[in-house]
Amino acid sequence: MTRDSINISNYEDVNFSLDVGEYDDLESDDYIKTEYQIDGGAWTLAETNGNLNDNLGDGFDNKVSQGNLNGSTLKIKITVENDEGGNEEHFFDDILVQGQLKLPGCATNLAPTDTATDVSVTPTLSWDAVSGATGYKVFYGTDSSTTTALDETASTSVTLPTLPEGTLHYWKVVPTNARGDASGCSVISFTTETLIPDCATGLTPADGTTGVSITPELSWEAVSGATGYKVYYSSDSSDLGLPITLGEVTSYQLPQLGYETQYFWKVVPTNAGGEATGCSVISFTT
């Protein structure tokens, strides 16, 4: 008898056993042979009692067994020869295949990839499924010890909570199963993006203000995430000229302007991610 392949890819040190016996008296050329095949290779006799012949002891169980098997598939073949037409019989039963569950390997194709930059501040981490894993443990942090642990998941991706902008983060994923955790899984890193700041609010002088001093101070409210500001002004609304580049300040004193003149201006917050976009041009009159 040859049975379908048994998937043993997630196990190691696999062994099998069965009980073999007879009824009535058998001749020397009668036999019951047990062989196995690993990964489609050669058929091999079981190490213990793989080839039994002649009388085995009426009604007595003989244990056939084989251990230390490793591979992806196992087949067991039992061949019986009985040339007597009377009451002579072979029997076999209690076939048992067992092995030690393998620890899963480490995951591959992790994303974001190691040293990736401009990663979203709410990143989704992903990886390929690992054979034999029933779950995954994800760790992350701003140091390589990756001390923050997420709840174990059966999925192959997780979305992290919002992270600080422009910051180096480390992470790893550890596949796990009933035997334990994968070992030696690498820690990799990524750097989050720096989001461009919003436009400033609370601009003074406000749009349309008249009677403004000819030496006005322009001011605005601080913008979250901005590390600097660019101020533009001109009496020509179609050409505000080159910007005045400032640091983390919220005001700028203009030089003396003309009397009774309309001026146009805007302020553009900046940071390492770039410049705010769509900031409005407003005007005042001295």
C-alpha cells in the first residue's frame, strides 16, 4: 500500500511507526516490507523491522519504525507477499507519524526597506508570509533595541501609530508558532518624512489695512513644524521680488516705504521638507 505524500516541511526529526503481525503459520518466502521515501527520492527500508518474513508469532505485534527523517514530503509504502490460499494473513495497523515542530525562519521582503527615507509618519510595515509561522511579533523604536512591541498578529502587515517627522526609527518582525519564536531576525531602519508646514495665520498688517506706518513691522503667528520663513513684499502685485529669508522668527521690520502707497506681501513658512504652498498675497497702504 502506498499512501499520499505527508507534508513534513514544518517538522524536523520526523519518525513513523506501525504494528505488523500475522494469523496462522507463514512460510519463509512470505513477507511484509515497509519502505519510505523522502522528497520523491529512493525507496528505503525502515530501519527497524523494515523487512519481516516467515512466522512472526501468531497474533503478536511487531513494531516497525524509522526515525530522524527530514525533508518536505514523506511517503510510506507497505508491500505484502503471501502465497498461501488458506487462512494465513498479515495485518498492520496503528500507523503513527510524528515530529518536532520547526521554529519558523525570519521574514523576508520587509518594507519599508532598510535605510528607506521619506517614509510616511503613519507607515504600514509589511513582509512575506513565513512557512510554519502562526503569528508575527513586531517591535519598533527610535533606538536599535526596538523596545516597543505591538500585539502579536496573524497578518503580514501592521500600521504604526503616528511617528515624529524626520526621525530615524528601527524595527523588526519575529515570526512565531507553538514551539517558539524565530531567532536572529535583523533590525532594520527607516526615516520618516518631514511634512511641509502650513501657511501662516494672524498676519499683520491685515489685508486691506490703510494708514500704515512707512516703517511697518510685519508679523504672523508661529507655524507648527516651520524652521524658517520667507517674506516677500513689493508695490507691484505681479512681482514680489526675491524673498527675505528668516529663521524661526515671527516678525520682520521693513525699511522705510513710500507715502500713500499700496504694498503687497506674503510670508511662506519653510522646513527641511520644503515650503508651504498656496500662501496668500495680501496688501496694506501706507
